[in-house]
Amino acid sequence: MKKIYKIMLGSLICLALIIISSAFFIVSAQEQDTSEISIEGIWEGKLKVPGTELIIVFKISKNSDGTLT
């Protein structure tokens, strides 16, 4: 009986540690700040078409109201 109790207690402790550690990782993943990620700037690329190569340039900026242009 004591052996079963020890096995169950050990399993319960392992389960509790797994739950606590997974909760920690979920919370830390949710805390990542994505407000600093921006697409503002100059974006350049090349488009290869038969016989030539086109250079495409996008200049993306943010207006004072937060919209992108």
C-alpha cells in the first residue's frame, strides 16, 4: 500500500511541475511586446520577368493618426 502511495505521490508531483512549468512558458510567450514591430522603412526587391529584371521600391511610413502610407 505504501509503495502505491509513493508512486501516486511522485506522479502527482511530476504532473504539478509540468503544469506549473507549462503555465510559466505560456505567460512568458504572451508577455512578448509586439508593439515595437513595424514595417516602416524602404523595402526593395527585384522582380525577374523574361528578358529583364524590374526593381521595385516601397517607402512605407506612418501618419500621425497611425495609418500607413
